[in-house]
Amino acid sequence: MIFCLQNSTNISKSMQSDSSTVSNSNSGNFDLLEWIDQIMNLSLFNLGDSKLTIGLVLTLIFSFLVLFVGSEWIRRLLVNRILKKYSITEGTRLSIGTIVKYVLILAGVFSILQTNGIDLSAFGVLAGAIGVGIGFGLQNITNNFISGLIILFEQPIKVGDRIEVGDVNGDVIKISARSTMVVTNDNITIVVPNSQFIDNQVINWSHSDRMVRFNFPVGVAYREDPEKVRRILLEVAKDNKGVLESPESDVLFEEYGDNSINFNLRVWTSEYVNRPKVLKSQLLYEIFKRFKEQGVEIPFPQRDLHLRSGFENLKN
């Protein structure tokens, strides 16, 4: 009987000890959670009627990160999967994808701010400050951004187009909000501000399609038969794989020059839109070869001098 009472007393003490340990553990966890809650609710500053806390800042950062990553993912899905099923050019698909991305970001920003209880009326002062900044130092950035939106909507140029603007000549590889990237034939990437495409004259070699016509002047001596020259030039154009069969190439009799009769070989191509000098070199090499085989003379500048007086002085 005494042994049972002792066991009962020991069990009671053990349970009290375990209960005390659990209570201390719960108290420690509660203190940690309470400390974290205090840190998260620590006010940094007020934005209008809204109180900006550390927790709210972390929430906004995470929300904006998800927004930007998600909008980019949707843009790629739209460009590479959905729109690719339709007969839409690559440049148009990229423009649509970029516009959708900007719309999602704009709508998402306002939605995140309103959901987290941010007083949007407080941004009126910020908008005024930005307006002053635009008036003084951000005019070019704003101009390029608006020009980028115009390019995306109107599409005077698209990704893949062959363009000339100022001294820049190359293929468009990327159109962003502020600038456009153009790669030249020397594989040099040039970043062109978007305003250049709105304010200046732009030559787009492939706006509707990538089929263009090039003109190559050719001169021969006056004693040559024009029909023979025309036949040789058309044969050279027909044998070149980079020249399209339709529309057909043709030869124009341009003029009677000072030292030659001049022709203009006109050919159509879609392969050498960005390499016209390569096509020109191929054709001229072959024209020189055919002229030599057919005995057609290629003239060179020459002048005839008629001396009517002064020979008596030479005799003396």
C-alpha cells in the first residue's frame, strides 16, 4: 500500500514537470511569434491615410515579383504557343505579346496597391513630382517610351525587318519600351532610341514582305549589239539561285554615255535583302566572265585630243 502511494506521488510530480516544460515551450514559441508580429507591424512612414509597415513592404515586393514574372511568362506563352498557331508574322506576334505584358503589369500594379490598402490618392503628389521631372530632365526618356508604344501599335517596323534610319542599316532584333536593337551585317548590335523611328525618315526594306528589287548598272562599248548584251545579262540573272524567277528580271537600256552605252539589270530577291552587296558581287563576277567568253568589250574612260596648233614650236 505504501509502495502504491509512493508511485502515485512520483507520477504526479513527473506530470507536473512535463506540464511545466510544455508551458515554457509554448511560452517561448508565443514570444517568438509575438516578436515577429511586432517587427512586421513596425511602421516605417505614412503614405496618405495608409501606414507603410515592414510586412506590407515585403508583401508588395513579393507581389510585384510574381506580377513581373507572371506577365513575362504569359507574354512568352502568347507569342510562342497561342499566336504561333495562326498566320501571323513574328514581328506582329512580338508586338502583341509586349502590349499584353504592359497592360497586365499596369492593371496588376493598381490591383496590388488597392488590395493591400494603399491610398492611391497619395500618389497625386508623386505624379506631380514626376511631371516636374519630365519637364526638366526626363523628356527624352518619356519621348522614347511613348515612341515605343507608337511603334508597337502602328508597327512601322517589326522584329525581322530590314531598315535604314540615319547612318544605321541592319535587321531589327528587339523592340523594347525605350529603344530598338538593330544588328548590322558585321554582327554589330546598335541600340537606337525609339524616337529616331518617329522623328526621322525610315526606310523599311521588308515592311510588307521580304521581296525587294535591286538595280545593277552595266556599261559596254558602243560597237556591241544591245540585244546580245540584254540576252547575256538575263542569262546571268536566271542562273543565280538568289534571284527570284517571279517577278522576272529585266534589262533597261538606260542611256548613251560618254564612253559606253549603259544598261540597268533589275532583279528580284528575298534571300539577299540584308546582303545586297553579296548579290551584286556574284552577278558582276559572272557578267565579267560571260562578257569575256562572248567577246563583249567593257569600256574604260578615254578622251580624244585634237591638237590644231603648236607643232612648229615642237620642231624648234
